[in-house]
Amino acid sequence: MDSLAFLAVFLLAATPAGRPQLPSGPAAKTYVLKGIVQSADFDLEALRRIDALPVPYPPGSRTQIGDLPTRRGRYFIFKYVAAYPGVTAEGGAADLHDLLALKIGCGDAILDAWQYTLEWADSPSLDLNRMKNAGLVLRRGFDVGSLGLANASTGADAGETGVID
């Protein structure tokens, strides 16, 4: 299946009547598709040394780390952003944004996933999370909690929740 057909099938996979009920309340986060990178893979070396990336990354970003680095590869990287009310490190209320990047292989299988809060101001590795659970398939209404996101440095459960719209 060519990339445009793949994208069309994915985006039209669920009709409004067939969509699952989205969670509601203050803890609910909805991840919205912001872009797809074709013929890509995660730049694992850059992710391992994320604290050493030049600030801001990429140049011109409004946040310290405004994107997760990729390189040429043979996969699709789907990038989602969830906006939600939160509390800054200084204790003030603010709108926060989580970036979720999924590496997708054949059959909509999620091969790898990374998540990061864009407003994080300390060492980026402190809030960089990677998926632990394998064998998942991407679909509308996907439960982000099922990725089993854990801190990439410590392995501690990140406790991330939300759905992909």
C-alpha cells in the first residue's frame, strides 16, 4: 500500500458513530495528529544524549526540545500533540503540551514510541518516556496508557494516559 493510501485508510478508519467514547474530566488528554514523517526512524543516538542537544532543538523551537529527533529509515513516524491544563515547575497553572511520536510498521503495528512534555525546562531526559509494551496496533481511540510509557533513564512508570483522536 502506498503512503497516501495508508494515511487515508488510517485517518478514515473510524466513523463518528463507530468511535469509542473518549474519557472526560480534568485528567483526560486527547492526542491530535500533527504530522507524519515518511521513510524515517527514531535517531536513537540523539535520544540517548538528549540532554546534550543544542537548545532550542530544533533551531527556532519555542521550547527547549520542540521535537524528537528522527533520521532516514523505512518506517512512518506519526507525531501527536496533546494540550492539557497543568502545573509548571514554578507551581503556576499553564497549558502544557505532550508530544507523542509513534514508529509504525506494516499493518499499523506500533514498533516504538517516545513521549515528551514540550514545556519541560530542566534536563530533557527527566521527562523523556519510551514505550514498554509490544504488539500494539494503532487505531483511532487508541489508549495511550496501553503503551506502558516509562522514563527512558530510570525505567519508572510515567503514568501517562490519554487517547489518540
